[in-house]
Amino acid sequence: MQDTTIAVVGDGFGSLMVYSTAVYVGFRRDQLAIYGNAETAVATYGGYAGNLGQTVLRSESESHFLPADWPTFAQLNAWARRSPAPLVRSVARRYNPGVPEILAEAVTVERRLGWGERHVPTKVGWIRRQLDPIPHFVLYDEQAAPLGRAKHVALAVGHGPLTFPRVLAETRENPVLADRIVQAYEPKTYTPGGRYVVIGAGIASVNEWANALEAGAKVISLLRNPAPEEQDLNTPRCFFEAYGIDAYQELGFEQRVAFLGKILKGTSPSRKGWIEIVREGIDEDRFDQLIGEIDELKAGPAGLQIHVGSRHGPAPGWLDVTGVVCGTGFTRSALAIPVVRRLVDEYGLPVQDGRLVLRSNCGVPGLDRADSRLCVMGLLANTVVPHGDTIAGLKYIARRFVADCSEAEQLRRRRLPSRFAMQLSLAGDAVRAIRATRESEQIT
Ligand SMILES: Cc1cc2nc3c(=O)[nH]c(=O)nc-3n(C[C@H](O)[C@H](O)[C@H](O)COP(=O)(O)OP(=O)(O)OC[C@H]3O[C@@H](n4cnc5c(N)ncnc54)[C@H](O)[C@@H]3O)c2cc1C
């Protein structure tokens, strides 16, 4: 059992944001604990991004891991590369941090501030509220053995499990065919000359069109609806600013969910790089698009035979394909995450359309108190902070949470010169780490 002031349940990007912000404002490292079984704070995101072949972030320069926002990521990169190009792009809002560069910064912050020493490599199974002798939480592992106590808890457990359309989920149970059906976020290889169906037209699917075409395979893009929305980021840029968040928070819960449903549905990036690859694929007769849904599937000469039905015109019928890649993403229901489901069951927490109903500070109603906070981050929080599941959104929530904890604890805050020195020294180390990476190509 370890007693800490703050515990983060989950050990991804969100945990690093809470940890670095807490150290920056003046919490001692031994007042903090991070629970989860990932190797590092960047491992979960890095795994998904690697499987997807993501090379640059969708977000801009303000999304990064130093505790304070200045220098921006474009400034750090310009310093690292000794080139004004990132600044020029950023002024025109056309700068996207490279994945290796942003991970190099995150790992620098993680190592320098000792995240690893405060990481308890175990998943949390249960969180229980205790009021005696002072309000706090007790954390248990998945075998219900006690792990630790904390006055304040941030729940940053990331996404739920990956989703598959029903027929494909059933086929994944068949050991002979299972590995021919993968998620965009899972590891995969494309056989040159093979024929792959890519389901969906969101960012993950668009990446897979390009990955398969680049490997010399053929792509059939399968869409349920003829007209997906075209948009660069899932969340409109105006919501990355305080004004946008305030406007969003003024909506009722149902309106917020409806709004999210609209902006999160099948968005696709307008990326010159991807479009050129797809155009080349079309010219070489290696890219095709069909409207419909797979309703039957069996083994076939190319690996799989799929039947595609359609509600929007003539059905494409039976096709021979090598494999199917689903860009269908993650289960959005909070109840698919075991530790959340148990909290909901045990404390009767309000849930609507699979989403936790939260307080405007991302607190869990009934359990969150000013003197002992229970706050959620990431996708779980996007009914309150629409871009909660982005680096900028995680930072926004982490700052509010840490500020509340520091007020509750009457923390003696780190003085301005010390904060400034810490930020500058972290920035210097981050620049050296970025310089050691290969420069990522901007793709717009
Ligand atoms: C492919 C991809 C591309 C993205 N691109 C961008 C982008 O360009 N720009 C941007 O701003 N954002 C982007 N994001 C979104 C966002 O930055 C990430 O989703 C971010 O990793 C979310 O941080 P998190 O801490 O909430 O979750 P994660 O980083 O997913 O970490 C959650 C961690 O919690 C652990 N965990 C789960 N349950 C428990 C438990 N019970 N106990 C302990 N640990 C637990 C998990 O194993 C995991 O390690 C992208 C996300 C993905 C997947």
C-alpha cells in the first residue's frame, strides 16, 4: 500500500500531463503515483500510431508535453533544426508536429521528471471512496488486492476496446480466418499484389488506403454511407480555445452528445500526400470505392470471400479479397472499461448514451469533492471538454485538476524563477532529443 496525495489511474499521455504539471507547480514527486502496466507514458499511443503509420500529429504547435506552453512545439522544432520553416508554417496554421519529434519531447519530460520512479506497474481494478479519517480513495488491483490510497484521483484510462462490425467480430473467433481481419490500430502487413478491403473513411482508414497502396496492394474502400464529412480534425479548431469550450459547456448534456455525434462521425483529412497516393492508385487501377456493408464472409481462394450488401443502390455482391482492415475505431461506451463500469455499478453513477455524466470540472458526480477530487480525462471527458482526447485537451484538464489539488492541499507553490528555470531546462533537453530524431516531413 502506498499513500500519495495524487494518483493517476492510467499510464498514458494523460498521466504524463498530470505528473509534469504537478511537479511544475510544486508537488514533491513522492506525493504522486501513476498506476498502469504500460512500459512508458508514450507506449500506448506510440503503439497505435506505429500500427497506423501515423507520421505527423493532426494537432498544431500548442499540443505538446512541456508543463508550460511556451516555447511552442514549432519554436522547439525550429530551434532543434535551426530552421525558421516550422515557425512560418505555424503562423499560417499549417504546422503539424512530427510523431517521432513529439514522442522525443514526451520521453524527455518523462525521464527528467522521474515519471518512471513513481509508476506502479499494475492496473487498477476498483476505486473506492473512503471518508474516514479524511476523504480519500483506496485503489485495488484486478484481483481486488489493495494497491494504495490517494486523496485525489485522476482517471486517465484511455479508450475502450476496439470495435468490429458484427460479422467480422464473429469471424475473428474462427482461428483459420482470424488474422485476415484486423483493426487499423493493430499490427498488420500488406502483401504486394494482395487485395484489401478497408472499412470506413475516417483518419485511420485513409492512412490504411495509403499504407496498402504504398506496399503495392490493391484497395477497396468500403463505406456504409455515400457522403462522409470532410474535416481536418475531429474537433473543430475553435474548440481548442477557452471560448469554444465555454460555449460547449453551456449546452445541455443531450445537446452536447448530439454535437459530438455530429463532429466525430466518419471524418477524413484532406491531406495532399494521401490524396496523391490514392490518385496514383486510381490511375493504376488499384483503388476502388464501394458503398455497402459486409453481411457474409467465408474462406476463399485469395484468403476470404466477402458478400457486400447495400442499402444505397445495387449490391456489390461476392468479392475475393486477401484481408479486411477495419477503421471502425474504439468502443465509445464508458461502460466497456472495467474500472469505470465497476464505479458506475457500485456508486450508481449517472450514465447517458454510454457516457458518464460529469461535472463541468470533469469531476465524477457524487464522488468528486473540492477536498478530494475524482476527475476523468481523455475520451471519458469529452462531454465536458470536446477535445478531451487530444494532447491540448489532456493538458487543459490536467491543469484544472492539479490547480484544484494544490488549492485543497494549500500547496506552497514553486516560485516563478524556479518554474521558469525548470521549463527552460526541459525545453533545452527536448530540443536536443528532437535534434536526434529524423525530421518528419510535413504532409500538407
Ligand atoms: C492513432 C492515434 C492518433 C492520435 N493523434 C492525435 C493527434 O494527432 N493529436 C492529438 O492531440 N491527439 C491525438 N490522439 C489522441 C490522444 O492524444 C491520445 O488518445 C492520448 O493518448 C490519450 O491519452 P490518455 O492518457 O487518455 O490515454 P492513453 O494514452 O491511451 O493511455 C491510457 C493508459 O491507461 C492504461 N489503463 C487502462 N485501464 C487501466 C486501469 N484500469 N488501470 C491502470 N491503467 C489503465 C492503458 O493501458 C493505457 O496505457 C491520437 C490517438 C490515437 C490513438
